Amino acid sequence: MHNHRPPRSASSASYLYQSAQRPSPPTSSYASTSQPSHLRPNYPELRQGVTPAPVPTPPIIQAPPRSQPHHQHVPYPNETRGLKVVTVPKDCLQKFLGIASANTAVNKETCGLLLGKDKGSKYTVTTLLIPKQHSSSDTCTMDEEELVLQFTEERSLITLGWIHTHPSQSCFMSSVDLHTHSGFQRMLPESFAIVCAPKSKPNFGIFRLTDPPGLKTILDCKATDAFHPHPDLPIYTDADKGHVQMKEGPLEIVDLR
Ligand SMILES: [Zn+2]
Ligand SMILES: [Zn+2]
């Protein structure tokens, strides 16, 4: 999902990581399009009924202590104004980490999509979809995206967020992650990104681009260098103190791999 080097230091502005790189050339990774490909028109031949993968014993999830400097929450004016609440099943993180554990053990990333429904006054995540993918220690690229299109269209599900691991890195949004997420958030302002960093503390974060100025900053970014900085602005922020809420609820897991 990204190529990045570790955060340099824990400064008060360290949520503005400027050390990440974008894949070049982009292919079918999340970062490859400004518009999530699964939101494109659908295919008629649909497939469903995929058996959920066995879930190994998941590691303990720890809520990020907000005093940790990896990603300082900077309250941003009107950050969540007008956004619908998105509820996420509480056990989503543990289940995803369980699914990812085999990859994590060999220092490979894992990515998934969080799909759900528009309930009118809120969105509800109902399904964790693991697409076919290939990954490395710092990248994760979705394969055969048409299978994702088929699934979401047939089930009338909306992509509400995405989730990926940093198997050996800390918990932050790399610049590739930011560019990837800009494609989701421009389509749905409520879109959020969950980063799981099992070997780091805090070991997860739920993020969104600030809007303004983060979303436009990233969409307007024309950087082509593998590693490129972004302006010294609050580019992204925590979403779990805002419109994303962890709640008890059922979670369907579909593994397309
Ligand atoms: Zn990442
Ligand atoms: Zn950029």
C-alpha cells in the first residue's frame, strides 16, 4: 500500500510525515488511481459465497495512547462537520490482524476493504473484504480488482474505508497512503483509513484527510519523486475521535484470496 521509511522522530508535528514514497509507476495498487477502481461501473458476472478464512488467535489490540507522539491529534476546526457517523464493528481490528498474521509473521503487508451500508442517518460497516493481493514489507497491491467490483455491486455495498498493516513500521499514514486515501475520500467524504501496526505502540490508528486543507493538498500534489514531502499543514487527522465509532455489531469476513 505504500513504500515508506520509518518516521524520523517523534515530534509534535510528526503526523505530517514527509518521508514516504509513491510507487512508480503505479499499476493496480490503491495508489494507482485518483478514484477507487471498485467504484467504477460494475461487471455482470458476480461471485459470492466465499468462505471466510480461518481466523488465528488475534493479538491484543491496544487503543492508541494519545500521549504517544507518533501521531499527535490536532483538533481541526469543523473537522467532522456535516459528516455522517460511520460505525465499525468492535472486533474488526482483531479479526483483520488475525487474518493478516501469517503475512505479518514474514514481514509482509496485508490490505482489506471495509464495506457497508447507508443506513440513512449513518453508515455501518458490515463486511471486511480481503481482495486478492500481493505484498512486500512496505507495499500491498490489490490484484483482480474486478472480483471486488463484482462483490460490492452484487451485494449493494459501499466502500466506507480500507485497512492495512504495517508489519514492521509504526502507525502513520505514509505519503502513498495519503494519496491512496485521497481517492477514497474524494468519492465519499466519510471514508476512513485504518492502519494496524502490530509491532508498534500505538498499534492502530483510524485516519482521514483534513478537509480543508489535507484533501485538496494531496489531490493537487503533482510530486513524482518516490519520496516527496507535503506542505507543512495538518494533512490528516484521527477519525476515531470524530465520525468513526467502534460499536458492537456483526462483521462478515470475505477472503477472495
Ligand atoms: Zn501504510
Ligand atoms: Zn504527494
